[in-house]
Amino acid sequence: MNRSTTFHAVLSALLFVGGLGCSDEAGPSAEQPSGIVPDAGPRDRDDAGTPDRDAGTPDAGTTDAGTSDAGVPDAGTTDAGVPIPQDGGTLVTDTMPARLMLAGSPYRVVGNARYVVTIPKGQTTTVEPGVVIDFKGDPAVTNADVRDGAQDVMNHQNGRVELRVYGRILVQGTASAPVTLTSTNPYGWWGMNFFGAQSKGDGDPVFRHMVFEKVRKNEYNGDRDRTRGALWAYYPGPVTIEHSLFRDNESSGACGALDLMFTDGSVVTDTVFENNRTRDIDRFATGDGATSAAGAMCVTHGRYSIVRGNTFRNNTLSAFRGSQANALQPRTYEVWPNGTNHYDLGGGGALHYFQPDHDLIENNVFENNAAVRGPGAAIYIEDVPDTGVTLRGNTFTGNQAGAGGVIVCNRGSGSAIELVLGAGNTFSGNTVNGAAAPQVTGDCAR
């Protein structure tokens, strides 16, 4: 199946299926894989791969240290966010304005009757420095959708605002005046979603000096459409994200903070991903397989993406076992091929790549991420063709998993080197089931 055919198929299915034709274009410069050895991980971590923090709940009341690594002013505590004035501002219902100015801030977004607000085809929405967008919705409606029980999870979108992008968005914050996308709704908001070919034609999206927080795409045991990525950039072109901060976002499908789906030439640089979560109930009703993926970020069917100079810190992937389960259970990492033809489509405390194509991961810090009782303490790479992913100059410290290694590669299908572990990658204090973690495990470790 070629890239175009798969693109339109996945638009309706929204599943980790379909194929990509292998590209003949030149990729990153060839490097030889390094030797694969376990690091000197500490022995005093939880032997189930469970982080010391709560799996799926931000560390309430922990004050961040001044300014984030991305140069974005911190908002104090994870839960508090930026201060939002109680009066004034601009009400937004059906359509986002073409220009959001500081004089009209905060923009209080309630959405239409279905709690949806759009950037329509043909419109470019520009967000100026210092603007705060509060996706407040209707907390009274969302409160009615909270399921009673120990987990107290949401089961419906009602009352939480979703921003749908069919045109173009330009977020133009600065280091001293970032743009903030947040929510005063105690149940969060439904994130920013692009819709493939329908979103193409008005120019490529750009996000600079942005704080993106408090998305709750936590629909469990129900319709799973658009429950992946707080910012779900299903977009057939380049997406640019620079000098930004994604924090305290949660998804129930995959990719807690960001999913670059079918993008081409996207760049994510100098951005911090912290305290994001994927709390997934597997689509498989039986067996040990999973489709849960990435506590922070996915690159799904993408190509020529660059992830450079970012920090991935304290992100968590919690993989539930069985579509009706509501408690974490250990699961077996399914090596491919196997006798039951069972794909294991899930893993990665921070990053997940599906069908990568000439992608680069360079000069990032992966710190204290966790794949709780699942594979891939930091990165999980799935269904890899020739020349899939190159890693250079990354630092992996204190990441935890229940299976595999720091980096797991599953279902490598190419005849060349699918994963290049290049120069300058360092590993320390990473664990799998309490033992020192191998750097790389799976099909690409050959």
C-alpha cells in the first residue's frame, strides 16, 4: 500500500495499521551502530518498572524551577498553571478569531453546542505574544460524565472543548511572552486536532514559544476516535514546534502530548515535554498485546522528521491489559514474528515511532520517563522499514520499563540498517524490572 492510499485509510480508521512505501531519497549520513551493552542502572527502583511517582497523575504541588529548558517562563506548579484573570477577555463560541491579540486576552473558549470550535478552511489564525486561551467549556456538563469508581475517569467528551483545525494556525509567542493554551475546566479540554487532507492548503502550522497544557483526552471503554495526542497533528506536510512546553496532558489512546501523523519534514526543537501521560486500555480484549504508545510524543507514519534539542522528563505510559480491565497488569513483550501473528503495537515512556522513514532524534535529554510494566523505557520503534531512525547525541538517564530496554525496536522489516545508534548517545541509571537496562533490544539490535 502506498503512502497516499494509507493516508486516506487511516483518516477513517485511526488505527496503527496500513503501510508506507520505502523511500529512495537520501537519508541521514550513514553511521555504524554502537555496541549494545546494559548501563549501570541502580538496583533500588521498583522491580515492576513502576516509577516512584503516581502512574498517570502529575506530582501535585511540586514547584518547577524558575524557567524551563526551552526558555518558556514556568507556570509555578504543574496543577496551578498560569494565572488567568477572572473578568474581562473575549468569549469564543463557534469559530476562532483570525487574530488573537493581547488586548483581547484571555480568550474564553466555550465552543458551540457540541463543544467544538473551529479554524475553518481558508482562515489563518494568528496568536500574538502573551495571549492566554482558556478552553473552559462547561464544567457542569463534564461533571455529569465522571464515572463513579476508584479511578474516577471520564467517559465522554461532553463539556470539554475541542479545537478543530481545517485552516492554518500560527502561534507567535516570544521567550518573554509565550502563548498559553490551557483550561480552567477542572476536567480539562479535548485538545487541538487536525484532519489530514481537510487541513491542507492554507499553509503549514507553526508553534513558537507556546505552553500547551491540561488536555484530557481520557475517554475509556468507548469511542476511541481522536483520543491520541493532546495536539493531534494529522497533517500532510511539515509541522514546526520550537521553544515550547507541553505539560500535564493526558490521552487514553496514545501519544500523551503530541502526535505527528503523516507529517513530512516536521521539526520539533528546544521544547520540554514533562508530566504528560498515556493511560491506555488496550484494544485487544484478550492476550498480552497492546496498542498503547508513548507517554509524551509519537511520530506516526511520518517521514524526515527532526526531533532535536528537546527535554523529555517524567512522562508516563501506563498500559492496561484487556479492553475491559481497569487495573495495571504486567504484559509480555510480543517479539515479532510469533506463532499467533500477534503484533505488539505499544511502548515507549517518552517517544513512539510507527513506520518511521529517515527520521532523526538528536541531542535530546530523556530523563525519568517510564513505560509502566511495558516495553521501552524511553523510545519504542515499530514496523521499521529500511533507513528508519537515526539517534545521535542523546542522553538517557533514570528511565524505567517493565520489559525490553531503553530503546525497543519491534518488527523491523527492512534489509538495511533500520536503526542507527550513532555517536554521542549516553546511558546511565536506566532500569528494566529493577535491573540495569540494555541500550537497545528487539529486531534492530542486530
